[in-house]
Amino acid sequence: MKKRKIILDCDPGHDDAIAILLAGNHPDIELLGITIESGNQTLAKTGFNALNIVQYLGLNVPVCLGSPEPLIKEVEVCPAIHGESGLDGFDFDPLIRDFDSRHAVTFIIDTILNSIQPVTVVTTGPMTNLALALKLEPKIKLKIDEIVLMGGSYTNGNVTPAAEFNILCDPEAAHIVFTSGCIVKLFGLDVTRKVLVLPEIITRMEKINNSASLFFTKLMKVFNENQKKVFGFEGGPLHDPVTLAYLIDPKIVSMLKVHCDIDLSRGTSYGRTNCDIFDYLKLPKNIEIAVSIDVKKYWDIIEEGIKRYT
Ligand code: RIB
Ligand code: CA
């Protein structure tokens, strides 16, 4: 079977780090590159976090810095969950790896246009880089297999009652992506809040006793402490790797085709993903949203991903 070629656009971020872990070493996935923007922390921090992650995991993939700020809004970061570094909880060796010289938007455009096979774009942070690429070179739409993103929800948010962090960081970018005409698959809080890194999950992954399990358990212990403080969760929702788990085993989720628009009203619902799951408005269905997830299979995929490292 042909490997699925992907670009992972992210804002590492504890859960982004596990998404990179899964993407970087799966027999069915070819990780063409990692593109970075601000989100969980400023670009300077998310960028170096990404370099540290690929260096520690031994992944030979380009890391390209992208947009330091959203299209319109001010930068918002999330130290309450991810800490001052954006990846608190793990001590990396001195950094040797460096960034690829290309801007993330240039990398996205060139990689997609030069690929013979269509490319899947996975985003697990704000969608500023992808939105800029779509606007700068619309031809990439013809060679994007699908856009698979963590963000939004058809219920509530996690920053405001209405909006989820990745979307609210750059609602205008999300609007560009959701109206692009590309196949958009959304993995929102409705399913990601079902996959909590409970203590028994940490114990299970710790037992693997390799470099990746140490990485997972140390990061998740801090992630969980912060999620408990902010949301009272017994385990943090491991949001971002749900995108990769879907690519690895699409049967892990059930999807619903819906019309979805992004609230750009600048009111209390700014950044909401308005998903018409009952098709009240009879508008064109422009996205697919995950409405359920097989939690057992998800943790099996995470465990298998960790075991693929030494
Ligand atoms: O709302 C969860 C999302 O926001 C995740 O991608 C997390 O990493 C943060 O970016
Ligand atoms: Ca993220």
C-alpha cells in the first residue's frame, strides 16, 4: 500500500508532541515536514520545541518556521496548559538540529506542488500557515488530498463557551480553510475530550520502557497537572494525536458531513465552529466532523506508536 504523504502543521504543545511521535515513525505515513506557528506558545518557543522533539525522537524531517501571529487577531498563548516553554516537563539535550531555511508557507506550497501524489495536510494548531498558503497559491487545492484538523467542536469551546483554542487563535484563517473547497475533516473537542490520559494510561505507556515512553510519560504528567488545575480533569484530553489516529485507522471514528461556518462576529461567539449537525439550514455540507471515537483503539494506536521507537 502507498504511504500517505503528510505535512504536519502544529504549535508544540504537549499533545502536538505526541502527534509528531505518531506521524514520525508509522509504516503507512510519510511525514514530509513539520510547519510551525504560534499558538500554545510564541513561535520562538513552539519552533524550538519542534526541533527538540524531532532531535530527541531521531526524526529526519524538515522543521519550517511559519507565522508568528494570526492573520488579524493578536497572538494568544496557553501557558496555563503547556507552561512557559510550551512543552514543560521534559529536559532535552543541547539542540544540534536547525530549522529548514524555507518559510512554512513556502514549504507547504512547494511540497504540495512538487509532489506527484496528493498530500494530506494535518493541522493541530491555529491554521494561519495553511490559510496563507491557500491564498498565496490556490493551485495547491488541486493536490491536497484532505485537510485533517484538530479544532472546534459542535458543542462547546474550551477557551470561551463557544470557541476552541485552535480556531479562536485565528478564526479568519479557519474561515479560509473551511471555505477552501478542500475536503476538511474536523476532530473537535466532542471526541478529543473522550481520550483522557488517565493514570492507568500513563502506567501502561511507562511499562514500554523506551525513549518514547519516557517522553510520553514525563510530558503527560505535566500536561495532566495543568489540565487538572484548569479543567479539573483526572487526565488531560490527548487532542492532537486523534488526527493521526484517524489516518492510521479511519474506522476509529464515525464522521458526519455537515455545513460548518466560523463565527467571525467578534461577539461572545467569536471563533465558534457553527456545525449544522441537524441540517436545519440545508446549506452545502463543507466539512466532515468526528462525532464518536473508539477509545480503546485509540490507546492501542498510541501504545503501538510508542513501541515503534527504541
Ligand atoms: O484545544 C486544544 C488544542 O489547542 C490542541 O491542539 C492544543 O495543542 C492546543 O493547541
Ligand atoms: Ca496543538
